[in-house]
Amino acid sequence: MVKDSGLRQSMSRRGNCWDNAPQESFYGHMKDELADKMATWETFEDAQRDIDDWFDYYNNERYQWQLAKLSPRQYYKYVTTGEYPLPCRPLEETSRGAAP
């Protein structure tokens, strides 16, 4: 049915959960970090406001070890410009013997 519809299957093979792991991890973190606020939501707008605030925090402030200890936005800038935005260099640069 997927092929007949001209779509591409998202999983590489049956039972392979790795394709969705990044999204599952992301939403798991979101639910964990918003758990306290969820109990106070009375309207869709309440939920939307807190989720939008969390997305802003996640993309601009929440550092991630796998992204050279940067937020996703900082990491994108680092990858595209080569300029590391924090006062020290990331571990992978210092371990390669780059000059301090």
C-alpha cells in the first residue's frame, strides 16, 4: 500500500526501532520536562504556550552533550561557521591536538 501510494517506507526493516529513536527521545524529554505544567493546563492555549516556551528553551538554551555541549541553534551555527560560541573549545578539538 505504501509503494502503491508513491510513498517511501520510513523503517528500514520490520521491527527496527532505530529509525524513530531520535523523535521518541525528544518527545520523552519534552514530556518529562513539562510534566509539572501539564497538570495545570485547562485550555489548548495553556498547553500551546508552555510547549512553545519549551521549544524555545530546547532550541536556544538547553545544551546537549552530543552537540559539543551546545544548544541545537548554537551547534548549527558552530557547524556552519566553524566558530565555537563558548569560551573554551569542545572536547573533540582539544583531543585532536589543536592549538589552545
